[in-house]
Amino acid sequence: MDVPYDLNSYIRVLKLASTPGTGEFLQVSKIAGAGILLIGFIGFLMFALMSLLPGVGA
């Protein structure tokens, strides 16, 4: 592992990166929020299914 080379490549990537605009930030935020809600809903459905069915789960 060549640490100076790694640091230089990280610095190069950071120099090329740009701050997202408002529209791009809102779009990414909406997509991430929808993903979080979807995972939470799936978890809730699994919990509800496990608690309604007798003999399944704890």
C-alpha cells in the first residue's frame, strides 16, 4: 500500500468534485428518503406478519 500515491489520488478526486446544485441535492435527498421509507415499510410488514401469524417468530 503506497500511502503518498493514495493521498494524491484522493486529492485529485476532491479537486475534480463539485458542489451539487439545489436541484441535484433535492433529487438525491428525495431518492434517499424514499429508499429509507421503503426499507422501513418492508421491516414493518415483516414485523406485522410475524406478530399476526401464530407460531412464527418469537
